[in-house]
Amino acid sequence: MKQSMTTLLFGATLVGFTTLAVADQGTTEQTDDPAARGLSIMQERKARDTGWQSSEASLEMLLTNAQGQTSSRQLRMKNLEVAGDGDKSLSIFDTPLDVKGTAFLSFSHVNTADDQWLYLPALKRVKRISSRNKSGPFMGSEFAYEDLSSFEVPKYQYRYLGEEEIAGQATWKIENIPNDEYSGYSKLVSWIDQQEYRVLKTQYYDRKSALLKTLQFSDYQAHPVDTPNGERKSFWRANQLSIENHQTGKATQLIFKEYRFNTGLSEADFNKSKLKRAR
Amino acid sequence: MQNFNSAAPSRWQYWVVERPIISLLITMLIVFSFGFGTSKLFFDGDYRVFFGDDNPQLLAFEQMQNVYSKSDSVSFIIAPKSGKVFTRETLNQVHEMTEAAWQTPYSTRVDSITNYQHTQAEADDLLVEDLLLEPETLDPAKIEQIRQIALTEPNLVNKLIGSAGDVTIINVTVQLPEIDPLTEGPAVAHFAKELQAQFHQRYPDTEIRLSGLVMLNDAFATYAQNDSSTLVPAMFLLILIMLAILLRSVLGTLASLAVIITTIAATLGVSGWLGIALTTPTVNVPTIVMTLAVADCVHIISSLLLAMRNGQTKQQAIYTSLAQNVKPVFITSATTAIGFLSLNFSDSPPLRDLGNLVAVGMLFAFLFSVTLLPALLSLMPIKVAAKTKPSNAMTRFANWVIAKQKPVLVCGLLIVAGLASQVPNNQVNDDSLKYFSTDTTFRQDSDYMAQHISGMTSLEFSLESGQSNGINHPEFLADLAAFTTWLRQQPETDHVSSLSDTVARLNKNMHGDDPAQYRLPTQQELAAQYLLMYEMSLPYGLDLNNQINIDKSATRVVATFKNLGSNEILALEQRANDWFATQAPHIKVSISSTSSMFAHVGERNMSSMLMGTAFALVLISALLGFALRSWRLGFISLLPNILPGLAGFGLWSLVSGEINLALSIVSSLTLGIVVDDTVHFLSKYQHARKQGQSSEQAVIYAFNNVGRALLITTLVICVGFAVLTQSNFALNADMGLLTAIVVFIALVIDLLILPAFLLVFDRTPATAKPSTEPSTQLNINAATQA
């Protein structure tokens, strides 16, 4: 007990010093410590993206290898917002033709591994997919599952790194350290625009702390939605996500088309026993 | 060469000798301005230095690496002393090391038996999981299960686990950014060695060895630096000793040393200024240049000493020596340079660099021996003891050759012909592994790996179906499986990694692990969806991109073989191409790998170096004809110039019989050196004949005048190249040995067959009037005797 008191005191002193140091530098008017500041920005980001209920979109996935060859896949994605946990998503593959009708259902979770199922039309069966692959690639792309799963505040520890301008927009630069030991990353750095709290860019650092990938969001579009509490709110979605792997020279682009919100999807549409009829 | 001997010193020579201090300063200025370039020198250990940027195999290989993923790797070979990998302790070690290996700089993937993605059916689901996920759960039953799976899995046996279960490998794939090639590879190698040391300490009961391309590059760089720090000083020492014995003059030795050092500094400086990296072949430029520069100094100093013994003052003796030697030294330097310049015909850039740098070195050696050397000599208080008694051993030897001219010629030619007939027994064979001597750790580790798991020779086959997602087509998969089976049946094959195994295994898993279902699906959709499912189950770094291109139109089969030489590799490639031509003509196959690159460059280099040798021969013979002012003698000189190479390569077939990249250049580089002996002998012979002497008298004259000098310079050159045989690179050692052999044979031919040939065939009566004063000429020419 005595020891923990000392630790507490020591910790408090340390925080005091850090605060002092920040104040001395006089770089910002904020006196919060970087962790709290980062957290509050990300909480606001999540708050602004809450209430959209469900969405649907079709998208093209364009893969490029180091040789410059490209390959395209078409799919449709349905998302359901889940309060208090990760969202549910259903992806239906349209091309390549030999995987047409394959449907991928994912329940992402904040603290535990995601649940994932794949429906294989040629086999007419639903198969559960092992859950330790969250750092693995999605459909052979440069996106890992964890890059595409829904953003939840408790997934990371944050640290505010400063302000930067990206393409003329003022942003906050924030470091995100994954809480999940199975994450493929040692850290992420995101640039959040100060106006709308949208992510403009994210850099991923691998487990040996080397820069692995850069993801850029562009062509943001606002989608007005009537939220459950009766207010009309705009939700921002980037129509283009470009991710580049700096280590392998490969890249993937996601191009979204026909974003639709509140399309009447419900829990029942995200049921593994209904995957066969997904279309 | 009497044409040159009679020349008076030129004005510049007087100037150099009369103003030694200024000459020295100017020389120093030149040396420093060139020599400053040495600060820009760097070692490049990357194996790719052996290939030009436009090398077709390199381009094909890089393209394949871009389409799939890079195969640069470092392998940890783990050998428990118990001979059993499947124990709790070793599996724990492999698991821990696998985790730790992810920290390797630039690593993109780590493969081991513990993180192998084992697939199995579990109820109605597909379970894809590390073969050993949680080491805490290891019990005898689990260990036995892992052993069963690992030793029956075609993806693992002879790839990551020895078939006897005694040795296992952790393979780390790295993707070097190639922004700063001089630090990236070494950083990986350094990390690997640290990890090796760290785990060796923690698990003293296992041996850990290193292999892989990264270590190959590291070995190139490390051993090249070792060579330059051991062989070059050894060479200096040997040369000092030889000079001291030959010249019997401390100051003369020091002056020669000054020439050698300035020559090397300036030559390496040029290399630095031009941005030519030090590579395995060029690291020996100093040794070679030193060897050849010594000859120039020996000629000039020994002439000087002889003149002084004959009563000239030092200053007079310097002029005499310069007058006698400037042009012969220039001619021999020029022919040697031409021999080395013909290396430009080589297909391998570092061999071209070697040729050019030695040629530049010859130029500097000539320049400094006629400027710096006389300037130094004029400053030094050189004294000469009383005239020594000339040996008459050469006269006796000459008389013996004259007495036995026909047997000598016949026997000599028969022996040479016998040796030359062995030349076709040599085989062009480039095995990059054999570039390293068996004394090196790298070679030992690689040999160990070859013995226990698989060789380092590998070939990568890209099979193009010609359409998007074509790899899922049942016919394509059937052809792929047939090729995989065929490749496994080849006697050289250690391991084949093929997508057809994965698909068959997935088919089994999807049918409740029924062994009867280990076969390829008959519908494209099934294959596509199995693979999609598998692909979506893989963890970080372990995707299918290393086997399938993004369009899923092509797949890569990677095979490793017992360590093969280039001709075996080329034959294997040919067989594979033939298989596709007859069995699966609609599949477009391309083959590439580092092994293949070395095989092709070795093959092509051989033919281009034959061109180079021919070119050097024509140019050098023309130069000789011009220098001797006799096309007839120029033509006769072809005999002693060509025979040593033929006999040397014939002898080589009995020593080793394998011609690698470095040996293919020996024929042209020795040409430039052996020609020197011929020049000296023929010019003296010709001089005596023009004085009206008979061929017998002319032969005696030539022996007396240059016999000893030829012996000495040949000795120096043989010793110099023999030093190279101590190199860590079998590549350089073999080149040194063969060059020494050829140069030695050349001496024997020049002292036996050439005089016998002249005695038998040059019977035309003397044209000029008998000389009234042969003795004065003799004195001057005897100066070349050391």
C-alpha cells in the first residue's frame, strides 16, 4: 500500500513535470497531456460517426504489384452499426466470376477476436474462418482485416503528436497504439482533419517499428442521414482509399460507388444462416 | 630489343633526373590527386554485381520478383546435437526464434515449422493455424502429432525440415529497399549473426548455422575484405623479400617499393573516382598490379646496377638504364594492358572492371618506373660493390638445347600437344557456392545444409495460364500437378513447392480430412473458392502472393536442388522446357533464379572471352610484329604465345576440369603476360642474327642476355599469382593458380621449345656481315640480366 502510494505520488509528479514542460514550450494553448488530447479527438471522431445505422455500397478493388500489373475485383458491402461493440459487415463478391456469390460475414469486436464466416457457393456451405488472421490480408489486397474493420475508440491508446497541414487542410496528427496483441502493427499514425474529424491519412508501422503502409483517403462525400433520435446528420465517407505498401511496392485502391445509408438493413440480414441468400 | 637499346635518353628523362626534388613533388601531386579517390572506395558484396544491368536473366529474375515476391532471404539452420528436432526444447527454441526473427530488419515474412499454416477440418469448418501455436501446450502427444504432420507435408519436408527430422530451418524473407545497398544487406546479416549468437547461448545444445542469399552477399563482402587485409600485406612482404634478394640493394628495394605503393594508390584512386566498387574480383587488383609493376622496377634497377658495376657513375648509369628500358618496358606494359583490356569482352561487369583497373595500373606502373624511380635513384646514395662474376649456367643450358634441339622440340611439342588435347575435357561450370573456399564458414554451412536438407541451387518457374484466374482452371491445375510430379522425380531435386499441393490439401480438408480426397477439384469455382478461403485465413506476412500473381493468371513453382554446376542447371532448364513443349504446350513458362543467372552468365562469358582472347592475340601479335620490325618473327611468336594457354588449360583439366567465371578470363590475361618473355627472347635472338651470327650463336646470345631476367620475372609473377591461391574465394584462388601455371609453362616453352624451333626451322644463312665488336653490344644488352 505504501509502495503504491509512492508510485502514485511519483506518477503525479511526473505528469506535473510533463505539463510544465509543455507549458514552457508554449507550443499550444492546450494544457492537456498528449494521451488525453489524442483520446478526446478520437472520441469526437467516433461521436461524429455515430448514428448512421446501416449502409450499402458497391466497390471496386484494384490491386497493383511491384511490376505495375493490375487486377480488379468487384464487390458489394453492407454494414450495420452496432452500439457498444464493433460493427457487422457483409461483403458479397461479384468478380472474379469463379468466386461470384461468395459472401463474407464479419462481426467485429472491441476486445475479443472478430467472428468471420465465408459462404462458398460452389460448395453451398458456410465455413467459419479462423479468427487470428486479423492482421492478414483481405482478399489478397494490401488491406489487412483490421484496416477495414470499424473504428472503435477502446481499440487503441492515443497520443497527440501535433498539427500538420495535408492538402491545405489543417489536421491533428495522432499516434494509435493497438491494444490487441494479435494486431500486425506496433503503431498507426493518423491525420484527422480539424473541421470534420475525418481521417485523411494513416501510416502503419509493422511489429519491428518500420514504416509498412500508407493509406490515403480522398474524394470525401457527405451523406445526410436521419438518425434514430430524430436529428438529421451528415456522415462523411471517402470514395477512394489508396493504400501503398512501402516494403513490397504493392498497392491497392478501393473505389466506392453508390453509397446508400439507412437502407433498412437489420440484424437478420447479418445472419450466417442467411448467407446463402445474400445478394 | 636493339632498336630501343641504342636510343639516347630523351630530354624529359634528363629533366627528371636532374631535378629529382621537383619530379618527386610533381609525382606526389599526381599520386595524391588520383589517390584521393581511394576515399570514395567501397565494397559491394551484392551477388548482383556479377550481372550487367541489361543482363536478360537478371531482368527476368527481377520481373519475377516484382510479380510474385522477393526471394532474398536469410536462413537459420537449427541442428540439435541430439539429432532430434521434435523435442519440447527444440520446438520451443524454433518457436521463440521464429518470433524473434520477425524483428529482422526489412523482413516481410518468416517461415518455420512452428508457424507453418496447417489446415485441417474441424467439424464443418476449416481451421488454419500455426502448426505450433502455443508452446505451453506441448506434451508428448502434441509433439508426436507435429512430427507426423511436418514429416509428411510436402511443403515442409526437405524445405524447412530434414527428412530424418534432425535439422530444421527458419527462413526469413527480406525485402531490401535498395536505397542504400551498402548498409541494408549488412544490417540484415548483422542482425542474423546476433540472433544466432543469442540463441546459441540460450540453447547450447543446438548448433545454429546461417545460409541464404543475404549471407551469400555478406560472405562476398566479408571475405573480400579479409582478402584485402591478409593477401595484400602478404604480397608486400613477399615482394620486399624477393626484391632484396634479386637486387641485393636496400635502397633499390625501397625505391621499387615507392613505385609499387604509388602505383596502387593511383590505381585504386581511379577506381574510387570512377565509382567502381571493390568487388570479389577487383579486390585483388592491388596484388596483380603489384606483381606486374615489380617487373618494370627490376628491369630498370638491375640495368642501373650493372652499368655501375661496369664503372659508370650513378647518374650515367641511370641514363643508360632508361635508354635501354623505357621502350621495352612500355611495350611489355602495353601488351599486358591489352591482355587485361580484352576482359571488356566479358559479360560480367566486375571482370571488366578488373581488366580496366589492371590496365590503368600498368600505365601508372610504367609512368612511375620511368619518372619517380629514376628521380628517387638519383637522390639515393647508391653504391655498388665490385663486379660479380657472371654465371655461365645459361651458356651451358643453351649448349644443351643446341645439342638436343630435335629431341627437345619433338618431346616438347608432343607434351604440349598431349596437354592441349586435354583442353576439351574442361567443362564450363559456374557454381556460385564453389566461389567460396571450403575453409569459409559460409561454404561449410551451405554444404551442411545441402547434406541435411537441401542444396542452395534453386529454380523458379512461372507458369502462365494466359487468362485471368486461369490458375483455378482444372486443366491448368492438372498440368501444374503433372509438372510438379515430374520435377520431383528428377534426380537432382530436393524440394518442390507448388500450388497444386495446397489445392489438393484444401480439397481434403473440405471433405472432412478424408485422405482419399487429397486430389484436385474438378470445377474451377471449387478451386477458386477453396483458395479464396485459404487466402482469407492466412495471418500477417503469410499470403499467397509469393505463389500466385495478383491476376491469378500465373503461379510460381519454386524448386531447390542439390548444389549443381552451371551446365547441370542449363541441362535441367532445357529438360523442363522440353517437358512443357511436349506435355503442356499451352502453358507459357519462364524460368529464373540466381542459380540460373550464374549458369547463364558463366556460359555466355566463356564464348565472349574466347572472342576477347582472339582479339587480344591479334592485337598483341600485330604489336609484336611492329616492335620486332619483322612479320616473320611476329608470326613465329604466335607459337610461344598460344601454346602456354593451351597447355595450361590442358593441365587444368587434370587438376580440376571446371572452368568458372574467373577462369574464363585467364586465357586472355595471361596472353599479355607471357608475351613479355617472347618479346625479350626474340628481340635478343633477332639482334644476334642481324649481327650475322648463326642461329646457334644467336640462341646462346639470347640465353646469356635475357635467360636469367626471364627466370626472375617469371618467378615474381608466379609467386604473385600464387599468393592469390590463398584467397577465401576459390574463384580468385583458381584464377591465381591457373595463371601461375600458364606463366610457368610459358617460361619453359620460351626457354626450350622456342629456341629448339628456331634452331630447327630458322636455318637461313645470316644476312648481315659478322659484327666486329659483338662484345660492346653484349655489355649493353647484358644489362637486362639481373
